[in-house]
Amino acid sequence: MKVGDVCRRAVVTAMPGETIAEAARRMRDHHVGTVVVVDPDRGERPIGILTDRDIVVSAVAQSPDKLEVLEVGDVMTPDVVTIHPFESVRSALELMHRHGVRRLPVVDGDGRLEGLLSLDDILETKAAELDELVGLVAGEQRREREVRR
């Protein structure tokens, strides 16, 4: 299975110069816990990632009165690890493990953002595959029991 088959294509983004408060509102409005930080001057290429946890640990806990001033670029995780849509899900899992991350922005050949792959997306897909397999096996077992009667 390829990354492009599993990733989410609708990605919420933020700019490094936006305030943490603006990014948090966007997360709330879109019901997401992660935004990919892109630089519009670089053609929507990911330059960082910001999670709700980053906001709580790095901004709210340390400077709760500065959320309207602190910028996304000050709190984001820079040098984001990316993956291409044609790569395997197994490669994505290995990359996540090697870098200690749970999300990978998916980029095209020019490095432009195409999607976001999360560990949860992979687990959800694998769980659906297992559920389908269990259904097939259970159906076959029922047919065997009926034939034996």
C-alpha cells in the first residue's frame, strides 16, 4: 500500500508569521490537532509542523499572556520530515520510528504539500483491512458448517 492511498489530502496549513492564537483558532475551526507550516514564498513547501501539544507545552504553559503575539515560527517543529505519495506505508512507518514523529507531510516531486499522513491514518486503514479479513474468514467458516450439516 502506498502513502498516497492512505494520507489525508485536505491539509490545514499555517504561515510562520501568524500568531499562535490564529493557528489555534484554525485548528479549532477545522477540528484538527496539527497544522503544516508552509512558506508561501517557497511555493507551499512545508517548513515545519505545529501541533496542539506544541501550543500547550511551548506557548500556553510558558507564556499564556503572549498567545496573540507569539508566532507559529517560534513554536513550530522546524526541519519537518516529509514523504512522497508513491512510497510504501512501511517506509513511512520506518521513517516515523527513526525520527520519533507521528505525522509526515506528503510532498510532490517539487517538495510542495500534497497531504498529511498520520500514524492514526495508518492504524485506521490496517484495522479496516483486518476487519475485512475477519469477515471473509467468518463467512467461509459459516459456509463450511452449513455444508457439513
